[in-house]
Amino acid sequence: MSDAAGLMWRDALTQLPDQQQAAFASRFYRYMSDEEMSGHEVPTMVADLEAMRVWATDRVPGQTLVRGWTPNIPGVDYSVIEIVADDMPFLVDSVTANLVRSGRNVHLIVHPQLAVKRNKDGTVEDVLDIDVDQAPSDALIESWMRVEVESDFVSDDLEPLINSTRRVLSDVRKATTDWHPMRAQAESIAHELNQHPPVGIDSHDVHEARALLQWLVDNNLTFLGYREYDLITLEGEVALRPVPASGLGILREEAANDHEDDAVSLSFAILSSSVRSKAREPHLLILSKANSRSTVHRAAYMDYIGIKKFDAEGNVVGERRFLGLYTASVYNHSVVDIPILRDKFDHVMRALDYIPSSHSAKDLLRFLETYPRDELFQIDEDLLAQFAESVMHLQERRQTRLYVRPDDYGRFLSCLVYLPRDGYTTAVRLKIESILKETFGGISVEFTTRVSESVLARLYFVVHVPIGQGIPAFDEDYLQERVAAATRSWTDEYARILIERVGEAQAPALLRIYDDAFPESYKEDFDPTTGLNDTLAIEQLEPAELKLRLYRPVVSDARQLRFTVTRVGEAMPLTQVLPILQRLGVDVIDEHPYEINRANRPAARILTFGVILPDGDSRELDSLFSRFCEAFRACWDGRCGIDTFNALVVTAGVDWRQAMIVRAYARYLHQIGSTFGQGYLEQVVLDHSEISRMLIDLFEARFDPEEKGDRQQTEDRLLERIKQALEAVPSLDADRILRQFLTLICATVRTNFYAITRASDESCSVAFKLKPGSIPDLSLPKPKFEIWSYSPRVEGVHLRFGPVARGGLRWSDRREDFRTEILGLVKAQEVKNAVIVPVGAKGGFFPKRLPDPTLDREGWAKEGRAAYREFISAMLEVTDNLKDGKVIPPDNVVRHDEDDPYLVVAADKGTASFSDLANEVAAEHNFWLGDAFASGGSVGYDHKAMGITARGAWESVKRHFRELDIDIQTQDFTVIGIGDMSGDVFGNGMLLSEHIRLLAAFDHRNIFIDPNPDASTSFAERKRIFDLPRSSWADYNIHLIADGGGVFNRTLKSIPITPQMKDVLDIPETTQSLTPAELIHAIVQAPADLLWNGGVGTYVKSQAEENHDVGDKANDAVRVNGSQLKVKVVGEGGNLGLTQLGRIEAAVHGVKLNTDAIDNSAGVDTSDHEVNIKIALDRAMADGTLTAPKREELLHAMTDEVATKVLQDNYDQNVVLGNARRGATALVTVHQRMIRQLEHEDLLDRALQYLPDDEE
């Protein structure tokens, strides 16, 4: 509050209309500070004071008024205690101490002394506006007090506080009233000792006792109470009986019981028999502490001065007891000036044989001067000498010592601790306090601290034990060691236990590394033993290796655990760690990171987490600890997916590999078009963890090679339990989901799960071989066999329509629905394979950990190859082998189907160069087909080098144009294309005629437009960039492009449209610019002779289809309808360029085209020739008639012949189809009957193949 504000409130008090009231208020608040005034309003203050004056109107001398109330004012958080009493010493101190003892913080205390005139009845006549030292003799000096204390929000009952205040004020009155009589009593006893010294007591001791009493009377003791007692025997036990009418001060209140024959000192009676017997010992003085704290002056344990009474024979017959508080002078005087203490000093000097003028004597005096004065009065002089000698030897040494003195009456223990000064902290003091309290069963502990220029600090503890319980037995050496350990610094203790653990030979080297390694935050949270354990663990770790620990701390909640991760090297980002923990089914409540900066070594990192288990999951913790840590490690290493299926580790008691089974099936459900999202699947599985566990048990019963007992019986029993459990599932959706999992497990006929886990090859994919016919609602067509593989790195699917089937493996870029993509491709593959013996097959995989190819092309390619290798390996692990004509089942695979050794793959989009890799994997598995497993490798036919797929499709293109009387090998013709010259199909195709005039083309990177190309020049340029490794349209020489054209990046915001582009692409004249997507949309429907598709994606649909029906979201913006095509012919070198309905619509509008299955069948045809040739040649190699080099030579020698045969198949297909088209009208009824027959034999699904019904 500012000075101006302070003057304002003071002026406001003096200017009250009622002058008497103004004078009273000004005097009452005279010493209230401006800061204390803050938050108070003058009108409220005046009103409260007036109410207090009215309340205190009637009071007779000696009467004490106390009341309490809580203001009913919004925002006021205090209660008020008001007191009016005769002015006495210690009032304010005593009242304040009582309020603090009750747990109330004091906000404000106003306590003026007022000169008050009252009549004979005690009614106020006037409150004088004068200082009390100027008050007339007929005025009473009264203390008026207003105390604002913290409100009790639990209870608003102030009565207990008012009653305790009254008791305190009563004690104050008794002590101050009897102060002179108590002093006189002390003087009387001293005089008596002088005149009649007790028999048998040394005269010097009597002299010192008398001197002590006289010294106490000389303002060295605040006398609070006095009482005299007789020592009697009551029921065979020693007892003290109060002498009637002997009580003074606070001991007066026992007077009511003085005349009862059986009245005894209760404080003495509760002592043990052995302690009470000490009362008969012939010692004149008893210097100790009382059992209770003082309610007067300060809330300290009262000092107890007892003087024993003796009879004529020298027997102890009673005691005269003073209670009080030593005054400040007692603590300031030298021990040599204080009776009793000076004797103790002399005794210690003699005991230690010190010369009075010696340096040692001075040190001893310094020691005793600083010794806790209360303790010095109480301690036995022999024990004091023992302590003094030890401390003298300890001086200036950096050691810790504990000195314990039990109270003679078994009520407390005095404990002195000397420790190195720089080792003293509040934390150290609290640790020692806790040790002492625990050792002695203490109920409270008092302490004082002395820190001086000495290298040693001193702590003084008084540990109070329950009265009557006595001092428990304790091992002083053990206690000494515990206290010493508590005073050692973290680093000192760490060094000590390190030497103990590893020995003095190894310890120095480790200390040099770890001496300053641990941060202060670690030291605050963990003891040195934990630090040493972490040190030894870190020393065992390789860079990036993890040390994991899940354990239960000492907490009340059984579900609360702590998880620790230790690692050497790079930091572990919380953004990576927390998702793993959260998906393991625990709640993370805190996290503490520590960096251990080792000298000349890489830093180590320790992360600790507080985690809480779900309700009800605190059982089987030993098993959980290891499973949880292994699951975390697998997630961190990338061997386990990170999703909430991992919570099954906690909720279902499974390990991370078993949880992976459920995850793998869930991913398959997603790929086959489950209507439920992945998150919902996870939630249902966790909500029904018991059923999930049973599903895993069923899987194990079916496929674990080490399953004991009757496998079928176990399976049947589990099926029955699962079905019963499903009946109790209330949610229809949950029921459907869990039954889908059950269906998939039952439809699985093989798995490599136990092959990879038993071989510790946990980084591989888990593969399931399924019978799709057993899976309801699966999209048509359903293959005969299906292999689904899953790992965190890659997912893959392989569809086969028969035991002997063949088709390529595609590197898909459709994460969410690559099975739909593969299913669409395999439908076409079935038609392609009509020219070979094997039926259709197709596979695809999606790598999930690819780096950005624009930033790391090499890394992207490397990861793709690794994912492909893992996928191939997974398929081979569920496929039988052949040796000498005998079927060899795979290791650790339980089969629920017939022999199945035929698995052949081929290249497809993204895998053109992977055949050698596939054959390498096959060789590692000793697969019987050798390098016939994957055609097109280094010892096989290179489809791109042969250009076979494009050449086969070109046969279709040539046929279409011949039907239009155009010879594209001799006549120029225009083309629009999908793809770029680096691609196999597009690049080879655009080099199959020197008369191609390529108007426009695009791929996923660039758009190429040449409005008026020169056939010869452009052919040569296309050939150049075809031969250029990893080329793109951006490599095309723009100087060879006609005016108005160019190469444009698809990332551009917009592309200017030139007049030439408008003309050649049939773009409206008003168009100034188009986005890349809009320009491609125009290119696809531009007028030209040929649309050549050699790229990836679906660009043509029918009007009846929506974009979302196509399943190629990436090309929704550029797609056109079949009716919008303005080309004469479509050549489908690539797959799925048009939907089947789009093809039909285009054909209806006059476009000549086949299907992709017809146009690009040459690739699979070539692969079939290669595989069959290799199988035949391998037999010759097996019997020794052919060598490997000769085999390779023969294969390459047959390249042209194979190509000729394959192209002849393409030519013949087009002849047959052309003839069929020509006679289609005449043979319509024949075709109709044939379709019906195929449908009847379940060989054809008319709707699936988009064939017309009978009416159409």
C-alpha cells in the first residue's frame, strides 16, 4: 500500500462523526501497518470494532472474554478470534502459538494495550485515549486482541479453537499470578539446603544445587509451575503423591484432587517400574524435560527441575518439582558461569586429563559452549566425557558420528550427529530424521542445526517415543552405519559401493568414466545402488541396444508400475516411445529422462515411465514383466507393428508374437473389404480379450507343431467354447467381427508362424495359406488358394486359381486395397493363361517403410527389394518342396490341405529386375524349381530387353489397324500415350514402328506434348532416352519439339495452353491455362489414331460407373468415360488401363480394342516357355548330361525362337478374335448356349465378367 493510501485510512478513522468512536478506533488500530490494512475496508473495521466494544462492555477484573466468528462476506477466507483480558506477560506469544498448534495460519493480529475505566460492576465507562504508562491509578490496563486466522473449509465450528484459547489464557494467568510465589519457593528451598543439607549427599553437590536454584531465580527461568510430592509405595509400586495445597502456577489445577488418599502423579505413574525405581536413588537434582509442551510463552517442551526430599537417614521421601522454560540468558552464558554445568566441565577436563591452559582445554570449552544447552543440563557427566573425547578426536576430520543418549525416564532419545559440513543438506537431515524415527519408533522428532566455520556440521535430534513404552533395543553399530550412509553424498556412496561390487582393481577406471556422469535429477530420484546397477547395465550394452525393465515400485496401488529404458547412443524421442507404451495397453502417468554423460564414451540415456495397468490386470506380474519388455523391444526394433492389438499382451496374457496373429488377420480383413475400420477392429478385440485369447489358442491348436494330445479334439473343444462365448456378446457388430476372425482361422490351412518363431527369424513376415472358398462374402472371383503375408515392413497377397498356376508379382502403391488391385489383375491373368498350361495367378506386395524416393532414391529401391525378399520368403515357407520326386513339407508347418509344391512367380510392375532376387531366396530355401521359380532373371529371358510384352500387344494393334486398312509399319499415324520411355511396355512399344507420331504422353512425373512431331526425328529421340538409365520425359530434347509443345512437370500450379495444343488436343479456344490434371484429362480424350497404354492406373471407365467404383483414387481427376475416347484403336500394353465396362462403352462407340488380358499376354507366355525349358534342362543337369554354363548357353540361344512362338500365339489370338467378331451376329445363339453351359459348370460368372444377359 502506498504512503498516500496509508494516510487515507488513518485519516478516515480520525474523522468519524462520533469523536469517542474515532479516538477508540484510532488507538485500537494504532500499530496496524499499511500492509496489514490491505484488503480491509474502513467502514467494516469500524463496525467490527464497535461490535467488539459492545461485547466487551461488561468484564470484571480477572475475567477473560473470548469469542470467535467468521465474516459472512464474499471473498473473505478468514475467521476472527477476539479476546479481552487483563494485560499480562506472554499473552500474544501464547495465543499465537496455540493458534499455530491448532493448524490455523494467522493472517493478522491486532493487540493494543488499552487504559479502560470500569465501574464496580465491570461495565465500561470510558476507554481512555492515552498511553497506558500515563493511565491514572483507577484505570485498568487491558489487552484487547483481534486475530484473523485461516478458515477451516472442512468445518466452520470455532468452538474447539475458542475453548483451547481459553485454556491457554487460564494457564497464562496462573503462571503470571504465581510467578513471585514460585520464585520465593525456589529461594526457600535453596535456603533450606544451606541450613539443613540432606544426609549422605556430597556437600559440593548440595552447594551446586543451591547455587543453581539461586541462579534460576535470577531471571534465568520463566517459572510456570511448582508442585511438591511425597514418595510412597502403593500396591508394591513406587508412586509420587501430590502434597495438598502445594501447587502453584499451571500445576495448581490438581488442587481439586489434593485431599484424595489415592491421588498420585499421573505423569510418574505411566513410567515403567524400572524407571520409577530411580526415584529412590540418592541424587539431589533431577534435570530433565517434561512430557508436555508449554502452553505459555512458547510451545517448547518444558524444563523440569526436581529437588529430591530426604529423611533424617538420607532416604529419598519426595520431590519438589519446578516446571518452566529456560530464558535466553541460559543459552548465552558460558558454561563456566552456570552452576552444575561448570562442574561437568571440570569433570570432563579431569577425565580427559587436559591441562587447563592447554589448547585442548580451549577446544573442549568451545565444544561444551556449543553443545546443545538443554542436553548439557541433562546428560550424565561420565557419558558427556565419553562423547567429548570422541568428538575431540573427530575434530576437523571428514567423518560422520552419531551419539545417542536415552532419557533416564524412557520418554525420548537425544541424538547428536556430526558430519562433514559440505555434506549437509535438508535432504540429508530428513533422511537421518527418518532413520532415527524408524529405529526408535518415534512419534515426533525435534531438531536443531549448527553449521559454523568448522569442517563439521552438527545436528541435534530429540526423538520422542510413546510414554510408558520405553526405549526399544537397537544395534548402535548398525544405526551408526545407516546414519553415516545417509550423510555421504550420492557420489561418495556410489564410489564406495562400486569398490565393494567390482573391487579396487576395476573401480578406478569406472569412476573416471562415471564420476560426473549422472545428472542431479537422477541423483534426486535414485539411490547410488540403483546408479551402480545402471552403470553395470550400461557397460554391457552395445550402441543402440536396449536394456528394459518393468517393475512394481513401493506404492499402494497394485496396478502402478514403472518402466525403464536404458540405451547407449542417440536419444530416444518421446514421440517414438510413448506411442509404443500407450498401445501396449497401459496409461503413462509420468516420464523422466536422464542423460548419463560418460567421460570419453558415448552418452547413455535412461527413460523411466510411470504406467498404470488396466483395471483388473495386476495378476501374474512376473510373466507380464518379461512379455511387456519383449513386446516393447520388438516394437522398437521394427519387428512388431505399433497398434492397440499389442494391448493383448497385458489384457489377454499373450506375447507380442501371438498378438501379431490377430493383427495379421485384421489386416487381411481390411484388404478383403471389411466394413469395419481398423480402429474398431482393435477395440472389439480388446473389449473381448478372453475370446481373443481363445481364438489364439485355437490357432495354436491347429498349427503348433508341438501341440500335445489329440489336435482335433482340442480344436473341437475350443470351437465349442468360442461359440458359447460369442453367444454372450451383446453387440451385433462385435459378434460379426469376432466370427470373422474365427472364420479366417478355420479357413487357414497352413502358416509359417511357428517356422519363423522357432527359427528366431522374427523379422520375417507371418504367412497364412487360406482356402478362399471357405470365406463367405469374399469378392468374386474366389481363387482356389491364397497366401496372405503380414509384417510391420511389408504386406502381400498371392492368389492362385489352381494347383499349377503362374503370374507376376506387383509392387503395389495402393496401401489400402492392393488385394483388390491384384484380384482385378488376376481376372485378366486367367484369360492370358489360356495360351499356357498353368492357370492364372497374381501376387502383390506393399512395402510400408519406404523413404521418400525424391530424397533417397537408392534407399527407396533398397527397401523395396528387401520387402520383396521378405514376401517371397514367406510364401516359400508355406509351400511344399520336391526332392527326387517326393513331396517334402516345410519345417514346423502343420498342413490341413493336400500336397502343394508348385509355386512360380514372374515379374510385373515394379519387379522387372527382381527375378534374380526371387531365385536367390528360392535357392536359400533349396526350392526344387531353382531359378525356374522366377522367370526373367540373369539366367533367363529379360522381358524388357526382348520387348516381348510390348511386341505381343503390338500384334493386337497391327491387327486392329489392318482391319481399318492402315499399315502402321509403313504409314505415319498419331499416338497419345500413357507412360514414359524408361518403362518396359511403353518404351518398347513406342519403338516398334518408325512411323509413330507421338502427340502427347504422360506419366506420374511429367506431361509431354509435341503438336506436330516428325516421325523419324522423334523416333530417334525416343530411342535415345529409352537407352538412358532412369530417364524421364524431362530428358527429351525440347529443341526437337514442335512450336507450342513442351515438357511440363505435374507439380506445376497451371500450364499455359498454346494455340497448337488447343488444335491438336481439341481443347476449347477460350482456354488459357489448365492444371496438370485437367491437361491429362484432355490428352486421354484427344483425337488420335492410337491410345497406347504402357503405364499404371485406370484412366477410362463407363458412364455408369462412379470414380469410387474404379478403385484408383490417384487418377480420379484425370479419368474419362469410354464414350469420350476419340481414338481409333486402344493398345493395352499395361494392365487395368480401362475398366471392363469402359472397354465395352468405348467399343460401342467404335473404338477397336481387346482386353488387357489379350494384349499383354506375351509376358506370361514367355515366362511359361522359360520355366518349362528350365525344368527340362534341370533334369539333364541332375543326371550329369548338361553343365550349368551349357544350360545358360542353350537358354539364350533359344531367345529368338521363344519370342517367335510367343508372338505367334498373340497373332493367332487376334485372328481368332477377329474372326469371332466378324461372325458374332450369326453365332449369337451359339455364344448364348456356351455362356449358359459355362455358368452351369461354375466356370463362369456372367455378371463378374460383365457379359450380357439373355435379353441383352
